[in-house]
Amino acid sequence: MPRPRGVLVIDDNDDIRSLLGAIVRTQGFLVWLASGGFEGETLYRNYGPEIDLVLLDVQMPDRDGPATLAAIRALAPAVPCCFISGHTGEYTEDQLLGFGAAAVLRKPFRLSELIDHLRQLTGPAGACGHTNECRSARAAGSVSEYTEEQ
């Protein structure tokens, strides 16, 4: 049986980080949560072999998303990353993709869109080893929507 896929969520907003962590867990993924870029890099250093995808906020006070991605890519050049942001600041979507991100999800985004990206970037449906659980959780989450107050 394959191991569950791992996702590192890096976002400085406590509520968003917790919500994303809970949603991703319901889909059968292992989850690590970091409140900033430096903490995210440390978690990747410690758990990198178990992390299959990084969800990364763009604007954070300690180190922004692109700099954090560069630090993580120095450790693992091929790890997939999706930027998630309501405010990309000085960066355009093309620039963020140019840093090597697989996708840029603008807040608010549909949870089904996030889950689709997670599945595409970490392997085929059911790769987590919890096929029935993942399918039923995905169906339940497909009507949910994540929003961030602006």
C-alpha cells in the first residue's frame, strides 16, 4: 500500500493555515503547517522525503513566498509548489510561475480547485492509500468554498 502523500502548508495567517491543513487532511494527505518562510524551510529540512507538495503564501512578514521557494528548491529542486495568495504584492502571476510554481491560486479559490491541484501534482487519485475515504471526502468538499476577508 503506498504511503499517504505529504503537503507542507506555509501561510502566516493562523486561520487560513489551520483551515487549509484541516481540508487537506480530510483528503487523506499528511500535513505539516508553518507560519512563515523560515519555519517552512526548517520543516522541509526535517521532513522533506515525506513532503510531496508545498502550498505557499506569497506575502509573509519573515520571508516572502518566492524566497522561501528558492530556499526549499535548494534542498529539493523538483518539489512541486502552488502559490496561494489574495495579494501577490509586487509579483505578477507570470513571475510566480517563472519561479517554478506549478500553479498560482488566488484567494478566494474553490476548494475543489485546490484538491484537483493536489491530486494532479502528487500522483493519481487514490495514491494516498485511502481510496474510499479520499473519494467521499472529496465529494463532500467539492461544494465548499474557501474565502478570505479582504
